[in-house]
Amino acid sequence: MYIEFQLPHDESYGLVLGLLKVDIVDWATQYNVPYTQKTIKYTHRLGFNDEKYFSLFSMTWASNIPFQIVNIANEKY
């Protein structure tokens, strides 16, 4: 499972990614949650090592940047 953020495909890409990373650090610090993150093209992924953090994230994420929770068990390779 991971949280996915779609980034804009224009000149605001870098600004939005920077703001998103600051928001993630602020959120993780506030709730004391360990995380991993990576950016692939125009998608930023946020991962946690415990499923309970996905519920916490979805209930407490206050940023205007929309997200979706992706269950990798449902993806086909």
C-alpha cells in the first residue's frame, strides 16, 4: 500500500513538489510517523511500514494537495 499524489505537468511541478514534501515532513513530525517517499515522473509516493498509519493519514491530512491510497495487491504486473 502507498499514498499517491499526482503532480502537475507544467512549470509549477517543482513548486508543488517542494510544498508537498514540506507538508509531509510537518505531518509526520506532528504524528511521529516514520515514512518513505519517492517521486517517479509526475507521481509522488508516500509509504508507511504499518497499515494503521494509512488510516491516520487519511483522517488527518490537512493539505490542499489531493491524494489517493493505492493497494498494490490489486495492481497487475
